[in-house]
Amino acid sequence: MRERLFEATKDVDRLVILGDLVELREAPVGHSVETVYEFAEHLNSAFAGRQVVIAAGNHDHPLIAGWLEGRRLRPKPQPLPVDSCVKAPRSGPLGTIVRRLPDCEVMLAYPGLRLRDDVYATHGHYLDLHMSVPTLETIAISLFAKIEGHEPDELATPDQYEAVLAPIYALVYATVQGRPTTARPLASGASVRMWGAMYPEDDGRVARARAVALRRGLIPAAAGLLNAAGLGPFGTEMTGPALRRAGIAAMCRVVERLGIDAGWVIYGHTHRAGPLPGEGDWRAPTGARLMNCGSWTWAPQLASGSAGKGPYWPGRTVIVGDDGPPQLIGVLDDVPENEMPLPVG
């Protein structure tokens, strides 16, 4: 599957890994970064002489924690800009990965970068502050924002978004340090498992009854309680179209709040690629067209049976040319489901 990626990108000037390169919320950092070394060495061979840009997301935010702190320690700290692309540090957990890419020019981008004057790219995790779907992470974010007196619709700078999100990411990261690598954190894959329970492949009576109870009872009741507590507002509909609408609306708010001036905004985070055929333009009120590059994570609860056509099928990649619209392509669309790697955990 790596060969598929490198073949699809053989003619590009630079490869942008748009966040969540490393899973730092499941196991101690030493074990986590080791899982990336082989890929990094393969990437170094495939992209020798070219540029590799590593952007951070919510699952690997600690990779850039030291860099962010370094910015704040300057005699005259400058606000974190919306787009920045700097030489990647060779220290800390990120440095252990960078040192395995000696033949590439490795850059760090956070929270996003300009791919062209009219194309902006970011992982997209800031959208969780505006998300109307109640997951463990969005609930925790809403709770922390309320405790600290942050109003999501009043945030206007990356530093303000970081003030809400970074403490939560740091806490989750800290809780898995020192624990056995075989131990599964409570929140690990919780949202995907919940989706699997609501829409089970098993068509047995018990599974169907549990799914109906979740969709029509527990989820609406939980959303109602959260809204009554002043968190949210969270919606009660948990369907594929509802998740798509919520993710797009939340990203639109990020584009508006940060004043991102671009014709195209590319992001990921939700694992839901698009726009796919028949979905039209995903357009923000600013006029920017949104494009989600999806994910390279195989999640059978979401993608099983979609055979390269569903929005959660892994392997989507966005190609940005010198001009014209970015192109969303499916590198793994023809890979049979039984050849997908087993999900971790």
C-alpha cells in the first residue's frame, strides 16, 4: 500500500502528510514513534531529493508541543499564524522521525500551510470546537471550553483555539505514558465502536434491538442532557449524512473564525473524504471550497462493504497542481477488503 502511495505521488514536488502521522494517544511515546520508523525509511528512499511536509493533528499534537513552547519563549513572542511552514526540528519525538529522512527536506507545518496562493491545507482538528456530534472528544472539548470561559464562536486566532485544545491533548498523551503497550485506553476508538454498535453488520435480533435503542434512545437522551448542561449544542441524529453535514458546517466555522482567505481549503481529521460524486461543492460562506482528503486508517465499522466507493474507504489523496482545482483521488480504491490490514487494537 505504501508503493501505491509513492507511485501516485512520483511526479509531485512535495508530499504533505496532513496530520496524525503518529498515534500518540494509545501507547507510550517510545513505542508509538517506533511504529513509524519503517514507513519513514521507505518514504526517505521514495522521496529522496524532494520535500516532505509533516503537519500535526490531534492524535500527534505532542510532536509540535516543544516547537510551540519555543515560540513562546522568544523575547518577543509572535502570535501563531494561520499558515506556517518551517524546517522541522531534529529534537524530541518528531526529531527521531526526521532523522530517518536524511535525504529529504523535511518541513513542519502548523496549524496549516499554503500549497498555492489560493489553496490552504490543515489537519482540521480545530473543527471539534464547533462540532455538533457528541463524541467523547467533542464533549471533553466543550466541557473544558465552558470551564475556562471560552466561547467557540468568539475564537478568532490559532492561539485561542490552542488554549482550549492543547491542554486536552497533553492530558490524553500523559495518561498513556508508562502504561503497558497492550493496555487499551478507555477512549481508544470509542467513536468507531459506537458507530459499529449503532449500525451493526450482524443482523441478529439482539444486535438490531441494541442498535435501535442507541439511535433512538441513548444518543438523543445524552444529547439532550449535554445541551441542558450548556454544552454543545449537540444534535440527536447519528447517520452518515448527519455526520457529513456536521463536519462541513464545523469546518466552515473554522474558516470563518480564522479568516482563511483561500479558494480551496483541504483538511482531514474526520476520516470522511469528499466531496464525492453527487455531493456537489462543499462551500464555506466565505466562498472557499472545502475538500477532505479522508484517511489511510482501515476502520471496517465505517468502511466495510463500500469497496472503494464509500467516504470512509482509506487511501484518498489530494493532488494539487500548479493551477486548477485540487484533485481527490483514491489510491486504494481497487484493493479488496480482505487485503486490508487488521485494525490496530
